[in-house]
Amino acid sequence: MTNENKIITKTIKSGIGVKRKKYAKKEVAEDMLGDTFSYINGKTYIITLDNNTKMRISSLNTDVARVYFVNNNNVQVQVPNGMVMHDDDNNHNIRHFRGEYHISWIHSYTLLWNNNVVVRLYNQKQQAVDRGVGFEEYEVE
């Protein structure tokens, strides 16, 4: 399956319901920022891979998440053949453990399926700056 024919479905579950967006064009799919995954909000990020397989990202704790795969009945299945999780910061592939990849917020990752990018997970490496009272003046160089 090539990226040109693939439809990417983004599913967001919230207290209100389920939202789905589909992107069919290659240039849209490759350039799409697909929201954010948080290690602390308890939500699961889901990407449909094919008619019977979905990739799910959910946190194990505030530092580690798991990337795993389920079928249409939400039963976990083995890592699909041709799937590779690449640690972009250290430039190596990581091994799955019991059918799932464990990732950390410290690194950035690319999940590839038969050399096609499924998802990129970027560590933003930033800090929010909250200034105290009396210190409203600041500079950024």
C-alpha cells in the first residue's frame, strides 16, 4: 500500500463523543500535525492502519507510554510484519516487548510500516516560563 492511496483516520475520543478526520492526499497526510499525545492526561491516541488493525498510544505513567496494535474488536495483536519503531535521537530501531513498544517523552520517534511513515512523535524539548509578580519585564535574545 502506498501513501498516495492510503486514507489516514484520526480518532479523538472525548467526554462529548468521537471525532474522526480523514486525509486521503499524500501531501496532506505527510504534512499533517496530528494533535498531541500527553503522558499525563489519560487519553489514548489511535491511528487506523488498515481494515483490521489500529495503532494505539497510551501512557503507562508520566514518563513512559506504550505503542501497541489492536484488531477491530480492540483485542491486542502482535506487532504487524514490517513495523519498525525508530528512536530518532539515538538513531537506532527499538525492540518491541510482548507485542508493544515502550517510549519515553525524552526522545523523538518515527514508526514505520514497510518503510512508510505511520506517525512521528516529536519531543518538543521546551519549558513554560511563569514569571513571578514584579518580574513582568523580560527579554528573549
